[in-house]
Amino acid sequence: MMPTRLHLLLCLIGPVFAIEAPDVDCLIINLKNVSCTWNKKGTPKVNYTFYSSFFNKKEKSCPQYLTENNMNIGCIQPCESHDRFMTFNTKLVHGKDRFKETHGLKNRVKLNPPTNLTVLNGSDFNLWFYWNHTSPARLHCVESEVRFRTNNNNWGSSKVSPEIQKYCINSPSGSSRYELQVRNRIDEGCGSSDFWSDWSEPVFWGSNSSIDSDSVPLWMTLLYVVGAITLILLVVMLLQRERLKIILIPAVPKPSPILHDIEDWFQLSKGLKENFKASYNEQVCPVREYNYVSQSDSMNSDDSTSSVSTNQTHCSVSIDVNDAEDLYVPLSSSSSQVPSEEVLQVSD
């Protein structure tokens, strides 16, 4: 009776101290690797050793562990794309504990998100969104889903058929800000999958947008380049001001000082006066004087005629022209007169 009770007690206490079996979840990532994790219920208390194998293939140990708080929580190992149609076996080992599971991976394929995202306003005035999928799957085996929103409002989404890697938004509003993303998965024609890839990085277009460098149109890039070159040339010319003057300011004849201002006119006049100062000599001829004879004495003119003459030497008058205007003013007769002696009358 006593052993029976002890056995029942051990059966009740045993499960309390037993290690709970980890829940292993596996996905085929981008048709290249199988990723398995066992941390859905939190970080494990022990480090497990992971083994796996596809149906009828040799079991392999994990080549690359995923860790969390220094504990193994997952494993990544390579695989062939056609292996996803086979049964996948996993085993976790810790000491004497072994936990085995069997997985069907046919519908558990998750692709990488698309890359090379571009958004631009086309020549047809529609907004075009382009991308490329990076999985080894054939193009006709990959379908896509695009989502977009304007001005941070609610998302709108649309499916894109296989082989298509672009999406069009008709007549976009230039005053709105567009945000676009895309994801993809294996199409039903090649083996459907329940898992979409993660959303791609967002790209933007429109008013007040943060435009990704890949989404800048070619004409805008050229405009930026031309603007940068022009700015550099202006800076160089500013460092050489004389060259800038020659290029930007046409050669204009210096305005006449006469038309500039009154002060310059007076300075010019003064200079002309100095430059046009001239001196010249005027040759003065002697004055011829005649005797005066009265009528009553004409009868005796033969006997008593006397003459008086002035004996003047030649003289000259030097005139300095102190004013340029004197060159244009005729000299008066008084300016050439010289003093003469009085005429002597003949006495009886």
C-alpha cells in the first residue's frame, strides 16, 4: 500500500519539475535558407543543440545560431529551393532531453522585401512606382502588393499581378505628399505561400516630401549638377573681383566730366585755362604825324615852311592771355595804341 502511494506522489510531482518542450517554428527565407526559432514562450533556460534534416537526407547540426541573452533561440542553415516540398525534421537536444518535430514547409516560404525602389512623375503626368524583387524565384512566380497613403492618412493597398514590377497612380496632386511601400510572396501558380515578405523601405513624392535619392528624376539631378557648377564658378569669380567685373559689367566709356557734376566741370575748366595759356607779341608801327598849315600862311609856305616829326623807336607790347576766353574776344583798338607826342604847329 505504501509503495503505491509513493508512486502516485512521484507521478504528480514529476510534471512540475519536467522541462517544457520548446515550440519550434520554421520558415524558408527567400528560397535560400531555413530559419527555425524556439523562443515563442520567451528565452529558453538552457542552450539547446539543434539538428535538422529533410526527408531521406542526412541529419545536420546547426551552422549558425541565433542568440538572445547568451542563449540559443534559433538556427539558420542553407537549403535548396526544391527542398521546401519535402518534410523537414528538427531535433533539440540538452543533456538527456530530446525534442523532435516534423514540419511541412511547402506553404511557409517568406521572400525578402523588394529593393531598388523608385518613384517619379512620368511624361504622361502619372506617378510611377518601380521596384525589383531579389529572390531566386522566377519573375512569373512572384506577386506583389503595393500600399500608399497621402499626407500620413490611412493606407490604401492594391495587388499587382506576377511579372509586374511597377504601379501607377493617376494624376497625382502636387500639393500632397505620397508615401509608398511594396511587399511580395510566391504566387499560387508556383506553390502558394501564406507569408508575405516584410514591407520595403518607404519612398516619398510630392509636397514637403523626404525623397529617397533613388527616386530623384534624371532632369532634377541634372538641374542640381548645373546649379552646383554655377555656384562654384560664382565663388571663384568672387575671389577674383577684377575678372568678375570684366565678365558681368560691360565696358562702358567713362562719361564726359562736363556731364558728371559741377565740381568736375570747374576742375576741367581750370585745367583748360592752364593748358591754353598763350603769349604773343604785337608789333606796333610808329605814328606818322603831319604839319598843319593855315590858309593864310599858304602863300608863304615856300619860304617859311617848317616841319616837326616824331622820332619814335619801334616798340612792342607783350600781352599775356590769362583767360582762355581771351582767345575768342577781339582786341580793342585801344589795346594797340601807344602814347604819341603832340603835333607842333608852325609859328608865323
